[in-house]
Amino acid sequence: MSKMVIRSLELLAAVVLLCSLVATVSADVTVTGVTVSPESVEVGENVTITASVENTGNTTETVPIVFKINGEEVKSVNVTVEANATETVECMVAEDEAGTYEVTVNGASASFTVTAPATPTPTPEVTPSPSSSPTPSPTPSPTATITPTTTSVPTTLAPSEEKFRVGPIVKLRPLNDVACPREDGLIELYMSNPSLNDVTLTTEVWVEIPSGIHVTGEGFTADVAAGVAHALFEVTPGTSKNIHVNIKPIGSYEDKEVFIHAYGYYWPGHNKDNSYPISLTHPFKIRKVCLSPSPTSSPTTSAPTQIPGFKAIFAIAGLLAVAYLVGRKNK
């Protein structure tokens, strides 16, 4: 009889362990797409890799997102995605060798190309052809001597020649994706122009305005009829700008979710032919009542994540201890 009890307890422990292992596996969170901007750069220029992470389940999940270049890991970050929501994760890289690079993020893939800087072609010198000296004709009176005026040639680069020596940093990201009566939703536009550059960083941004939403920010002008807010910024070499865009409902607050789409371009000086795109699409929650404590985007202030299956391990240890005591008592 004691052997049957021991075998029953061991079988029950195995079933509990199997259930705990199955519970730790979640296939609800996946990377649904990877984009690279820009897709073609020169050696040493920055490339921004953006991954869209979607949670199709009914519970909030935290998953590791791993960025790899040609199979080699360059960044790994844990991302928390709420139920039935989508988050974006970015990774900025710069390669020092020309070639095509394959990008993989949790199974999703993309690629970008790095080219060597173009070697300028020297302008050939033009040798003037000799011309015959005209035979002077006698004149009864002397001719006046004309002193030529020397005009300085400006050294300013043409717009087509302006370019970045070092790639600037231009990022759009959500700082607070919940708007309630005492706080606004926030989008951050960060621009930094390294001092090694000789040209101004010019950035132009549009924010699409959903119905019932008010968008404000430093330098932005809203066109309600067109449904967009627009701004143009210039950042000189060695400086940076940090612009906050406020998201709030018009009139009364009600529980709902809206998607905010921001996009734009940045380029060196006046050379718009050498522009780079930026974009952000993110869901913002509108709430009647502010939750306490206020939501924050910093991962260091969130509560620690409970390890799945931890209670099941303690239950298994208890069952094995009971089985051991019953076996010793019946010997």
C-alpha cells in the first residue's frame, strides 16, 4: 500500500511539473515586422532598425527582443506589451565596412546596404590656346589705362555638396501613452547634431491629429481642417534640441484608445536630396480618471515580474518530501 501511495505522489508531482513548464511558454507576443531607415547609407552613417512587437493574448507579457546583424547579436532588451497592443523597439547601428547586412529580430528579417564614400573626380585644367597678337594701329592720342577690379569668390558649399560627416541622432518616441485629466500624453522629438559636422541639421515633422484630439508642442502649428500639426527645426553643429508634443482630448475625457502617427524627414543644411525619413505610430489611451500611481515609461520603476512556475516548484518539493517520509515510516 505504501508503494502505491509513493507512486501516486510521484505521478502527481510529474503532472504538476509538466503543467508549470507548459504555463511558462507564451506564443502570444511576436515581432510582426522589421524596418530599416535608411536602407542605403555610406560607411559610418547611422541606420535605425525598428521592430513592431504585437501581443495577441489577453494578458500583459514581457519578452526579450534580440537584434542581430548577420547572425551576431548587437542589442537585447526586455519589452512589456499589454494585451492586444503593439509596441515599437528601436536599435541604431553604424557599420565601418561596405556590403549588404542582414537584420533579424526574433525571427523577422530585413536588410540594408553600406556603400563606400564616392571619390570626387578632379576637374581637368583647361590650357588656353595661344592667340595671335593683333597689330596695333597708330592713334593720335594716348589711351587711358583701366585697372581691373578683383571680386572675391564665396567659399559657401552648394546645397548638393552639403552632407554630414557624422550621422546625427533624430528620434521620435512616446514618453507617456496615457492621457487623463491631470496629465497629457507625450511624444518626444530628440535631435542632436555632432560638432564634427559642418552643416546645420534640418528636421521637418508632421503629426496627424485624430478626431477629438488636441496636439500642441514647441514650434508646431496645427491645421485642424487638414488634420495635421507641422513644425520645422534647425540644429547647429554641436547642439541638440528636445521637443515635447502634448496629446490631450478636446472637451471631456472618456475611456478610449487612439493611434497617433508622426512622421517626417531630416537632411544636411539645404540638401533635401540627401534626406532621411523618421516615423512613429503608437496607441494612446484616454482615461476619465488618472490611475494612481501615474504610469511611467521607465522600466526601472515597474514592479518585478513574478517568475512563472515558481509556486509549482515549491509544490513539487513538498510532495516529494511527503513521499520520502511515508516510505521511511513503512520500512
